[in-house]
Amino acid sequence: MKFFILSFFIWMTVAMGETTPPFLHVIVSESPPYAYEESPNKWCGLTVDLWEQIAKKIGCNYDYVKLPPNEVMEALHTGKCDLCIAEMAPSIEAKNLIDFTEPYLASRLLVALRNFVITQEFLEFSSSLKSNGFIEIFFFMILGLLVFSILLWLVERKNNKNHFDNLLPHGVGSAFWFGAVTMTTNGYGDKVPVTFLGRSLTFVWMLAGMIFIALLTGTVISSLTIAADHASLRHIEDLARYKTGVFRGSYGAKTLKLKGLPTQKFENLKQGLDALCDKKIDAFVGDSISLQYLVSHDYPGRLRLASIPSGTIYRSIGLRPNLPQKREINNALLEITSPPEWNDRIQQWVGPMALGH
């Protein structure tokens, strides 16, 4: 009888153990729109929503563990926590330490820039003018115009008092005006030389003026082209002209490091975007979905986004190594994200602009 009762209790213990749902420790950190704390201990976001659907499908219990991004990898690798639903992208380094689910979302890199670009473009244009020799050309043009004016006045002052009178300030001023009008090919006809020497001198000045104007025009056009190129980001290498910020440990930080581009690292996206608004940096590189969400919600009208050629960033849920529920989680994830309705769910969180990235 005792043996029967003992066997019954052992069977009941085993049966109850088999039906007890697993309990998982889920890492969360502030990375909107993937995960963010709406109120104390209440988390929302695209990946939070996805995980809660997965948990319901596989029938597990869980709690949220808030950790800074730089502690996530260690917590998963050592098994202190079971999975992470913050912003994560698989990489070779990460895969050597932890595991990942199938991707649930694809994004790319974007660059956030201040919206007040007119001043920046004007400074770029001014810098280009200076480096292309505009100041030197302009100086020699004015110097040549002044020399021509004095010589023309000396030649014309006695025989052409109606246009270049004998009084020094007024006569040289009239010659200066005539030289400027002639150089720019306007030819008003209010002042004209009448002597052979004066007309010969004017002919030489016409040729010199054409050269000066051609040089000046070429410099301005070249500077405008350079300024336009500097204001645009056609290649990721163009960021070398900017003081660029990145989210520490992010895909963008690693990409710019591989390109040999210097960056200033921030602990979160909002800190970096605040620094951009405060003009502490000139550009901020980050995940397209996160940046689009934050710029439209927290910085409307203050920042703009520019695209740069970059690889696709696949977002996955990070798992501790050898998590027994990995297969169940993957099956539930694919079941949720495969139907077309998943795109509608993404759009609810991040808006239509983020789709397709």
C-alpha cells in the first residue's frame, strides 16, 4: 500500500512537471520602435508585440529584464537570460557567442542630418570658392581694372573732358566705371574713349576682361558643383566630410569602422539625435526603421533623413545558446510573420516609409 501511494505521488510529480509551462527571462532595452517602456514595467513596441504573440502560441511564461545594450550579449551567453527582444542584428561575432531566431524584419542604414541645410550649403560654397582661387582671381581683376582706369584717364583726360574730365577723383572714377562696364560686356555707351591710344588700351582691356570673367565664372560654377556634391551623400565614404555619430555597438558603428571612418559613439539613438540637433555632430547613422520612427515622432521638422548605399540589416530575436524552446519559437515566428498581415502590423508601429527597407 505504501509502495502504491509513493508511486502515485512520483507519477503525479512527473506528470505535473511535464505540463508546467517553461519560464523565460526576456531582455528588453530602450530601442524604439522595437521596444520601449511606455510606463514603469509596461513595455511596448514592434518586437515586444511579436514576442507576446509567440509566447502565447508556445504557451510559456516570462518576465522582462531591463538591461543596457552593452550587457545583453554577456547575459545571453552566460545563460542569465534566455532571449532578447531589443534591436539586434546577427553578426559573425555575435553568432560565436549567442544564437538567433529566423529574421522577422529587414532594414538598412540611413543618415540623419539637420534640416537647416541652407547655411551649411552656403558655408560649403564659400569654402569651395576660397579653395578654387576665387579670392586671388577677384583681387587681380580689381587690380587690373584699377590700373586700366588710371592709364585710360591719363590718356583721355586732355582730349576727352566730357567723359573723363581732368579732375582726378571724378575722372578716374568715370574710367573705372567704363572699365567695369566694358569688362562685363554691358556697353552702356555713356563713356567712350576718343583717342587712338585710349581705344587701343580699351581693346587690350576687353581681351583681359573676357579672361577674367571666364576664370571667375568657371570658379563659381566649379564651387557650386562641389558644394552640391558635399551636401549630398552618394556613397558611405562621403561621411568622411561630416562629424558623424553612431549608436555604440550597432551595425552602423561596425560598418563605418570597417570603412575607416571616425565616429562619435552614443549609448542610445535619442542621445545621438539630441547631439545632432545641438550641433555637436553633423550626421547620425542608424537603422532606417528606428531613425524614421524617432525623427517623425520626436524631431518633426528639425531633422531630415538621407539614404546611403549599405547592406540589408536582418533583425532577429537573440537567444541564449542551446535554448530548448528555439524550434518552437522559430515556428511561431514564421507563422506570425509569413502572412501579408505582418506588413500591416509593421506599418502600425513605424509608418509606411519604413516598409521595403
